[in-house]
Amino acid sequence: MLRILIIIVALASFISVDAQNEVLGAYVKKGGTESGINATSRFPMYSVMKFPQALYVADFLTRNNFDLNTEVIVRKDELLQDTWSPMLKTFEDQRSITYSELLALSLQQSDNNACDILFERCGSPKNVEKYIRNLGFKDIRIQKTEKQMHANPAHSRKNWCTPQSMVELLGWFAAHHNDNELLRYIWKLMADSQTGGDRLPAAVPNSAKVVHKTGTGFPLPSGLPSGICDVGIIILDNGQQLPIAVFITNPSSQSRISDVAKQLLEQ
């Protein structure tokens, strides 16, 4: 307990040097030890929400005897046009798309339309939250779709978690990712993520692997986002797995995730 207190004090000092308006939440488990700051405070998840949603989708597909190659028909006019959505480039009028593609777009490219299609076809935010709570994680709330957050950015605060609860969910995922093909696929997608190379991956040696999902808030007049986050599992050369979550409200720079992650991992 004394060691954890010392780490928290050191982190608080580290944070205050750089920014007075930042609010940081961070937590990591390293073997039998843990460290963090504001680990039980609530932080908006932004697109980190797509990770617990993917776990729910895997359960939904299993329960309904669907596989990754099952297709759904999507019309372009049902999609948001002015949001982050690489999938829009593949549409003229309508097209069929597999759950495999939707999960890849949502997790690897953080496509907002792909996320909302999964909500529409598999279950609402309320269904996702109920599934996560039934797994035993009470401090992860999912109440709004990407479309709802787009219409009112304040709704992003409705999708929140505590850093500690997210690390616990990551620990569950690490323990269960080989349970079935769907969970293995989600693990692979997050291991090959195309976003956030300057966040958690920048905090670890090049030889380490990072299975992760990023999130970014809405832009502020300063040009910086309202928040940034990255959650994931760092896999070291020796096979040790370190679940870690970093959330920053009002970040002073885009590099803060890697700065804070390095500080946590060096303790």
C-alpha cells in the first residue's frame, strides 16, 4: 500500500508540471502490483467504447449462430456523412458488408458508422452495457451511439468508465481471448490497430506488442480534443501481459498518453 501511495504522489507531481487544466486517469497492473491515479474516477471513453461493444457483438453473433462472414445490407443514406467514416468511400448506393468487415472498420479504423451499424443490427448501447455488467464490470457505462454523440457532443460523457474497471475488463479479455474464433479475431484486430501509434505503442520497446483501442474527443477552440485515451494490453518479450488504461481530459498535447504510460510502466 505504501508503494502504491508513493507512485500516486510521484505521478501527481509529474502531471502538475505540464498542465494545470488536465485531468488524468490512469491504471496499470504489472504482475502482482498495480499503480495509477484517479483510477476510480469517471472518464469519457469516446471511441474506446467500441472495444466493449465488440465483446458484446461477439456474444450476440455466437448466441444467434451467426459467423463473421454473415452479411448485412447497408444503404448509404442511412449513414452519417460528416463523421469519421472510411467506409463511406466504398458506397455508391447500398452494399452488403460482413460482420468481419464491420468489426475491422470499428476497431482498427475507429469508423463511427460501422460502430452504429453494429448497434443497429446487434443491440443498443443499453444491451451492450447490460452484457458488460453481467460479466461483472459495474463501472463501465454505455448509453449513447456515435450518431447521438455527433448530434450533441455533451452526450459523450454518458459513455464512461473508470480506468480501474477498464483494466479489469482488459484482464478478462486477455484471459478469454482464445475462447472462440470471434474473440480471437477481435484480439487480432486490436493487435493490428491502425490508430494511435503515438499513444500506448510509443511508450513501449519496439519489440513489445500492444493490443489496444484509442479514443479521441471532440475538437476544442485550442485545436486539441476535449479528451484522449488509449486502453490495451502490453505484451512484453517474456510473454508478460500488462493491461493498462490512460484517459486525459483537456490534454496539453497529443503526446501525453505516451508520456503518462511511460511514467506508469517505469514505476
